[in-house]
Amino acid sequence: MKLCVLCFLLLLACMYPSLAQGSYEDCCLKYSKEPKMQIKKKITGYKLQKTDGGCNMPAVVFTVARKKIEKLCSDPKQLWVQNLQKKFFN
């Protein structure tokens, strides 16, 4: 019985670090190149990825409506990215 309790506590101790990290965010790991106009026309919105959460790089994540929803990770410093962002404010 004591061995069973000891094994259970050891198992919990091993699992704790992975539980403490929480869930992984769906972060951009690299920037995409400027897409063709066909793709730009299918962009339906965007969200900002900030570095204050679990992600390491700032990004503008565009949502592209195709057969399945896709994400386009973009550098917020690029002019084409800023122009596409303005499209959704007007």
C-alpha cells in the first residue's frame, strides 16, 4: 500500500512541470511572404499576436477563407501587412 502511494506521488511530481506550463498557444513561428492577389482577396480578418503571452514574436495573423480556414502569419512592419490591416478598419 505504501509503495502504491509512493508511486502515485512520484507520478504526480513528474507530471506537475508539464501541467504548470499551461496550454500551448497557436503561435506563429515564422513570417509568410507577401501572398498573391488571389489570396489577399480571400482574407476575411486578422488578429494581432503579441509577445507578452506564450508567443515569442509579434505578428499579424490574417484569416484566409478557402476550402478550410487558413492562417497567414505576417510581419507587422511590412507595408503590405499595414495596408491590409487598414482595409478592415474602413
